[in-house]
Amino acid sequence: TKPVSIAELRDMRARGEKIACLTCYDASFALIEDRAGVDLVLIGDSLGMVLHGGRTTTPVTVDDIVYHSRCVAPHLSRAFLVADLPFLSYATLERALDASQRVMQEGGAKMVKLEGGREQASIVEYLSVRGVPVCAHLGLQPQFVHKMGAFRIQGRDEAAAEAMLHDARVLAEAGADLLLLECIPTELGARIAAESPVPVIGIGAGHRVDGQILVLHDILHVSPMVTLGRTPRFVKNYMTCAAEQGTPDIESAVRAYVREVKSGAYPAPEHRFDVPAPAAIRNDK
Ligand code: KIV
Ligand code: NA
């Protein structure tokens, strides 16, 4: 099998094949995800919560991301490996370049992901022109937890929705090769995906985007959020799905997730924020 590249992600989008993405942090799960047909594997800074047990992602370091990338990268023969740049590791151009160099050269990642809107455009461009592919993460941005206080759905009012649409344009123009939208109304996700020149992956961003991503421990129903009863709306328990299909094992759960992303069965209405969108951002195509 041919390794997934950025070109292949673009082709998948062009032919209308949904991109199935999942976080991963170690070798055992890397092998399973790769065999199960996950297209894109993310070393998410969610590891600060699901592996380290922190309440936020902000304590995660570049060393942590490099360490887990090194655990995962050698075991992927097909999936495309993306690594998060953790909190403040891209606060300046130089730091962003150093962090990217480490996660790519030491960790084996093929793309970095960073949070933020148009204010990150200069960093995205700086990395991009130096051969660092970038995924820009918009909408709910977990690294802003201490600034925001609490998290909720983003882009609900007209001004916020317009701003996000503009951010997406600016970031793609700056060289972002992928966009990720977290926790936004389905209509806004659809509108951004319709206008974006690059593939758009969603988490809680509805079904009318080019692919989906979830946290591995959430779909296996073992993350602290799930155990403590704070499961986000967009999470689906694929261990239950696998059990219902008579194959109650982890690889079957991951396969069920991939199958449902590809078929469009996930995200169902109960996993989406199908809230009324401001008229100006509506996209009824
Ligand atoms: O850190 C992470 O796992 C992420 C995804 C949930 C998008 O950023
Ligand atoms: Na993240």
C-alpha cells in the first residue's frame, strides 16, 4: 500500500471520499490504526489529558510530542502522520521553526498542527515556505483554555462565523495545507469546507466537511472525560458498535469508526451541532 500524502488527501477530497483521522500515541495502537485504514494519525496534545491525566493540554511540551511521535511513526506504513505543536511552542517564528524541526526530524511527523486564526498567518507562511506542511486548527482551541475560562461551541453568532470564514481563507492563502474545525455549527463547517481550497477535517463540526477526527481514547470509551461523565456531544463509543457487530475488540472498533466516517454514518445528528446558523453564513449547496 502506498503511504498517504498531502496530494492523496487532496485527491480524496476531490473524489468525495471522506478522510478518516484519529489520534494515536503509541506503537500498539499505531499498528492497529494503520491496519484498520485510518488515513491520518495525529499525535494530539490531547495526550496531556488522556495519557497524563491533566485537566488541560497546556502542560504538554515539544519533548512529549516528539516522544510519542517516535513511538508511533515507525509503525505506520500507510497513514499520514501529523503532530500537534504544543502550547507556546509556536509563540514566535523561531520557536515555531525549532518545534517543527524537532517533531519532523526527531519525531517523524509529516505535518504540524497549530491552533489559531489569521493571527497565525505569518507563522503558517514562515513554516510553509520552508517545507513544513501546516494544519491550522480553528473553532474551539483547547490551548486557549486559560484565556477563555470555559469551552463551548464556537462561531454561533454572525460576527464570529464571518470571522472564522475569513480566518480559514487567510490561513489557506498563507500556505496551510489542511484545516481542522472543532466544535462549530454544522452550517458553518459546511460553508468553510465549500470555500476552502484545502481539505477540511472536523471534530464536532458536522458532516458536511471533508473528513472527521476523534480522540482514540474517546472512541474506545476509556478517556477520563468519558469515565467522569463529561463526554462531548460529538463522541461515539465504537467499542459498543464493535460488540454489537459480534467483534468486541479494539481493531474492530477502529474499523467501525473508519467505515462510518467513509459512509457518512458518523457524525449522525446526535453528534452534531445542527443549530440555526446566521443567514449570512448559510450554505445550502
Ligand atoms: O489534541 C488533539 O487530540 C486534537 C484533536 C482532537 C483535533 O487536537
Ligand atoms: Na490538539
